Amino acid sequence: MARVHSSEGHFMSRQRFSVNLPSISTGLRAAWREGYSLLDLRKDVMAGLTVGTVAVPLSMALAIATGVPPQHGLYTAIVAGAIIALTGGARFNVSGPTAAFIVILFPIVQQYGLGGLLIASMMAGIILMILGITRMGRLIEYVPYPVVLGFTAGIAVVIAVLQIPDFLGLSVGQLGEHFVENLGRIVTSLPTLNPLEFGIGAFSLVVMLLWPRLHMPVPAPLVGLVVGAIAAYGANQWFGSADTPAVETIASRFTWEGNGETGTGIPPIAPSFVAPWLLPGPDGEPLELSFELIRALLGPAFAIAMLGAIESLLCAVVSDGLTKTKHDPNAELVGQGLGNIIAPLFGGITATAAIARTATNIRSGARSPIAAVVHSVVVLLAVIVLAGLLGLVPMAALAALLFIIAWNMSEARHFLHTMRSAPPGDVVILVICFGLTVLFDMVLAVAVGMGLAAALFIRRMTLLTTTDRIEVENHPAINGLPSEVAVYEINGPLFFGVAEKALTSLHLVDPKVRIVIIDMHDVPSMDGTAIVALRSLIDEMHRESVALILAGLPTRIIVKLRRAGIRKTAGMLTFCRDLPRARLVALHWQKAKTE
């Protein structure tokens, strides 16, 4: 079969259309091509041990903040973490549950239960795969920084507020979906503050904040949760009982049932296959898989997929900057899609690349995606061997950990710096995205933010496109033209935001002008609106018996105009490659008119 090579570098058949699918496992193959030795394997194992140690408490905390039992966060790190590492396009990304998803997943759990969340995650995985297969991996380049900063800071605020009840030991009951309502319930429940829970939470928070200053190799989250668990164990022994613990822990809040056994805390069982639609819905009963349920979850699934794409590709960009490597964005989206399709079948919730864990992975000396696979194995061993000890972790200490995550995620310094130094339009977008994320939801914030950013971009581009009349006697290329010929130049793209303004400004004031030359060599593009406006200008000039010469247009735009029906007309409309040629044509037409 004969083939040609397109300008984009994709092979295309003359006889049929073919889709160029992105390769998977590009991160793994990139490391292998560079030469992978036993020393590299050792570095990956050590990095994986470090990241896995960090991932265990984070995965539990993020699952609980989402509204599901902690083991589902651990299952996510185990299953999705390994699959995405082996199939994705980023060499150093470490995937698992992340804080950014809490504001999206928490309402899904409230409305549809754990089963609904896992189904939505699978649907999001399918969307991510479609984005990767259709080569939409450059998506991140089209999300303006004020939008990203606004919704991430808003998410951080929501996460922090949701942790206040556990940190203070408040009796608030089940929180709802709306920030203002939840904040009101928290404020009214402040009199129920538990001094022991607050003390343990504050102690754990201080330890996690101060531990990095000692420059010890043990991760601060692990140390903070260990000391918090020791303090909680002592408080429960002295002040509590088996039925009413003085300090709430993972074991006292969560129960599990599996393999014919029951228990509290985290089950010491490896992830096993389970159909998500058989898991509990909002009423505790198994979901009934139906078209109505799928349709209801389509919106949340799309939101999950969009945030997952942004988060993963942002993480890959950060890791590229730290390691001087290059990721494959389309393969990364395919890998993220596979991970989110398979993980829910083993009890895992939504996964995406985690910037903090990825940075830890790189700083720990990782050489390939094998480090992320080792991280998943470490989490698996922790579930099987340390489940009982993990159940001793107090909820207040997990809340303290999430406070730190929320603070780091907020990028408060960048937020304030942007507020002070960015142009007013960007500040407005930042504030609106932040406010909408906090008061409503992230999907609305991103949609409105993107709309405002697009409007701001159009306004700025409008200011760049100008139309000016050229003084003939001062321009050597057109010198000597008679007064009946007027010359204009248009600079900048012609699209729906500027076309009318740019072309209507060509309105002739001098009734003696019979020929108009428009220099368009600085017009890089024209959209449909501009073509319609140009046609209207041509029709108006024809009615007034004024001839038009378009000079300097690229061939591709001329072809586009011809397809729209704008063609050469003898003595009235033509295209010239430059101003000197347009000058000769104008003189010829002027001579013909006078004869």
C-alpha cells in the first residue's frame, strides 16, 4: 500500500484513514534504552521503599477525606500505582489517591455511595484513554495558570475545613455536599470540642512540621502518625474503654467484612476482585447498575477525567523539569486511563499522578518506573503485615496530615504573589475560580475560569490587530500611485473578536478613491467570521464601483477564501503576492478606467 508522510510526522494512507495510537510503557522503555543496570535497580528499590512509606499514611488519609474506608486508598496505591507506572508515558510519576480529588469524590460518595464512586472512576478511566488515543495530551497547555492556581487553592481550603471536625474531635454527624452548610455545622458544633483529640492532633501537627528540620531520612508524615498513634493508645488506655474510646482511631471508626471474616480498622487482606456495582450505594444496599445511573455519573466522571488529566500532566511537566527528561503526554493519559479502569475492580478509588510523591521519588534517586512499582509493593506489604498497627492511627493525626497537604497544595505564596503582580484580568480570573471552587464546585470554577480566560485572550488579541492607512508618498514600494488609489495595511490575526472592527475601519471617507489595496502580509490567520466580514466589505465596495486588491496573503488563506466563494473578478478583485505587484496591477486598472 502506498503511503505518504504528513507534515506532522504521521504516516497516512492514500487509500484509507488510520489512527496513530500512542505507545504505552514509554517511560519504562525510555529507561531501558538508556541502559538499566543492577545499580539502577538498587536505586529504584530504595526510592520505592521511601515513597511507599510516605504513601501508606497519605493513601489512608485521602481515602477517609473522600468519605470511604482507608483500605480503598491503599488499594488504589497498590493496583493503580503499579499499572500506571508500567503503562504510562512519564518515567518518574508516582500515582495514587490525591488531595485534589477530594472535592469531587466526596459529593459522589454522599450521593451514590462507594459503588457509585468506583463506577464513576472506571468511566473516567475510559474518558482518559479516549483522550490519550485521540492525542489530546497537550491539554494542559490550554489551561491558564490563574485557573489552575485558583481551583487548587480553593480545593485546599475545602480540604482543610473538612478536617476540622476530626482535628478538634467535634460531634457534627455526617457532613453534606455544600461548603457553606458544612462550615455552619462545624461552627455550631464547636462546644463539643474534645480536648484529648485536639491535643493529639496539635501534637502530631507540630511533630510533622518540625521533623524535617532534623534532616532525618524517615518521612515526617510517618513520624507524626506514629507519635500520634502512641499518644492515642495511651489516652485510650487511661481515659477510655473498649466501647467508648477517648480518642477516635481508624479501628474505632471503620469496620470491614471479607473472606468470611469481620474486623475493625483495615483488613489484612490483599486487594481482590469485586464488581463495583455490587458494592454499597448511599443507602448501604448494593447498587443497581442501570442506564440512569450511568447517565447520572457521566458528569462527575468527566470532571474526574479532566482533573486527572490536568493533575497527571502537570506532575509529568514538573518531573521533566527536575530530571531533564521528556514524557509522552498521550501515553501517560492512556496509562492513567488503564489504572482507573482496573483499580476500581479491586476496590481502588480514583488515581492520578501525585506531585509530592513524584518529587520524593526523584529526590530519592529513582531511575525508572520500577521505583513506582516497588512503592506499590511496599503499600501491599503494609496492608498484609501492618493492618493491625495502622488501625491505631488517630483520626486527629490524619486530619493534621491533611492540613499540611492542604497548605502545600494551596501554594499560598504563589497565590499572594499573583494577586499583587498579575494583570487585573488574571487576578479577576484567579479570585473567581477560587471563590467558585470553595462555594460551589471545581467543575463550575474551571468552566467559568476557562470562559473568562478565553474572553480575556480575545480582548488582548483585539488590541494587537490594527488597520492603518499607508501614506503613499512615504512608502517606496507604492510610491507614485495616483490619489484615486488608497493603500491600507492590516496587522494581526483576523478572527471573530476583531474582524468586524478591523475591516469596517476601511470605510472610505474620500469619494474620489476608486481602487483600494490592502496589505495583509502580517495577517497569519482568518476564521469564518473574518471571511464573512471580508465578503461584506467586498460587496459594499463593488456596489460603490471600488476595486479591491489583496496583497501578501499566504496561499492557504487564499485557498480558504476561494472555497468561500471569494474569487478573482477582472478589474474588481484580485490577489497579489506583495505590494510592488499590487502597485503595478493598480496602475494598470487605473489606466484602463481612464481610457
